[in-house]
Amino acid sequence: MLKGDDNLQQPDERRYGAWGIRFPPWLITYSDLITLLLTFFVLLMSMADLDPVRFNEASNSLKGAFGIRQQPPGTDVIIPVFPAPSAELDPYSRSLINNLQHSLKLRFEKLDGEVSAIETFTPDSDTLLVRIHETLLFSPGSAALRSGSHAFLETIAESIRHHPIDVRIEGHADKSAVESSQFENSWELSTARAVSVLRHLVEQKMLGVERMSAVGYGAERPVSKDPGDSKSHLNRRVDIILKADFASGTTSAKEQKSTIPL
């Protein structure tokens, strides 16, 4: 064969292929369409039984075929929760609570009455808990304050009157406290006692009501669950929780308010 004839056949080979078979241009598109239809019907057949596992697999396969990106696991949007600033970082709150505890102990010792019926704790560096046994405040089964309790409540109010301290009054009782009481249960008695303390402090203009709250827990938070325990009598009590609040104010004001005269 002449060399010139080879050159004449080269365009046909590029057009029809190495075997000389001619493919119309539309056949490529048609073959792609048939392949996609076949894939589609196969997927329909696989989903005909509504098997959840196979349905999810087919759904993921379709998403991948059409270029839909799947969100990788572990990329959910999480809003971080930042804890409140620790009271341990506030030296003014710590100083105020320490001074307040020391001051109250000295003032209680100067009063006539059962000083042993009062205990003070510092569960947190910005919190002081004053625990008062029921015998110092109330008669058995009663929510009316005894006259001898006024001096103790006034001492507490006077110590915190000019300081940024929030007051929470918690009443506690047990089943034995309502046996000779007009109240139906310990929950009502403990709530009434907490409100009586709050009302006395407000009515005597010792503290502003905006700084105070009262709640009754009944017998739900006993000091001791054993009736024969030496501390079981503390189940009938009033807890006055004093919490320092230096959320506002300048540094100089904090330093001044953290000092309590004895």
C-alpha cells in the first residue's frame, strides 16, 4: 500500500476508531442515559421491601452520585457553655464572708440565749450559712416567732445591712414537728416558718425585700436521717444563707464593703 494511502486513512481512524466501526455521536449520550435508567430501576427494586438499612444505603448512594456532600460525623454545631466565674477568684467576696462569720460569732456570744443553737458554715467562699435550731425561733409546731428570737435576727440584719449580700431563708421540719401543729404536713410548717422570718426582717425595716427570698423544704433535706442520732434535732431548723454579690461596683467600693466593724 502506498504511503499516501496511509495518510488518507488516518482521519477515518481518529473518527471511527481503531477497528473502523463508526459510532454516531448521539450513541454516547444514549448509552449514558440507558445506564442511568438501569441504575435507577435497580435502586427502585432494592427499596421495594422498605428495609430501613438498605434504604439508607441506597439514599447515601444517590447522594454521592449526585454530588451531595454528607456532613461528616462529629461536626454538629455545639454552643459552648461557659461556667460562671468562680467565687474563689473574687478576694472581696472571700474577705467579706470571713469577716461576717467572725463578726456574727462575737455578736451572738454577747446576746442572752441559747448561743449553742446557732452554727455558721462557709460552703463556698462567697457564701455563709447561719443555721438556727427551731427552739431559738419557734415554739413546737408553731410558725410564730418567739420574742427572744428578735435580737438574733436583728444582729444578722445589722451585720449585712450595708453590704452587697443576698439573703435566702430556708425552712426545714420533720414529721414529729407537725404532730401538735395546726399545719397538715412538714412542708407547710417549714414554709410558714421561713416566711415568718422574712416578714419580720422586712416589717421591722431591717432588710429590703428585694434582697431576700424564702423557701420551705419540709423533711426533704434532713441533717440526719437516723431518729436516734444526736443531730436529728437539727432537722427542725431555719437556715439563713448569706451570699456575697459584687456583680456591680468599683474596686474601691468593694474594698470598703468587704470590711465589717465588730
